[in-house]
Amino acid sequence: MITLLAHRLVLLWLALVAPAPHRSARRDERGDVPGWVLVTVMSAGIVVAIGSIAQDELSQMLRNALNKVK
């Protein structure tokens, strides 16, 4: 009885821990699409937030840099 229970627990542990070969191969080719979408959306949000908060300062910095090049 105990060996049967131990055997089933080992099989359950292996099923939970070991990745399935057909799923991992397909996952490697596809990549992490939701992660990249999240990074892109968050980056765009940061750019918009910084641009709206510091628009005057950024414009002045750009004018100063372009005037130094002339």
C-alpha cells in the first residue's frame, strides 16, 4: 500500500515538475508574446507620461543642444 502511494506521488511530482517535450518545443519557437506586448505598452506609457510632464524642459534642452551645434 505504501509503495503504491509512493509510486503515485513520484509520478505526480514528475508530471508537475518535468516539462512536456511537445509543449516546450512549441513554446520555444513562439516566444513570450504577451511579455513583449506588456513591455511595449509600458514603454509607450512611460514615454507619454514623461513627455506630458516635462515637455517644456525637454523642448528647451533640444533648442539648447541645437543652438550649440550651429
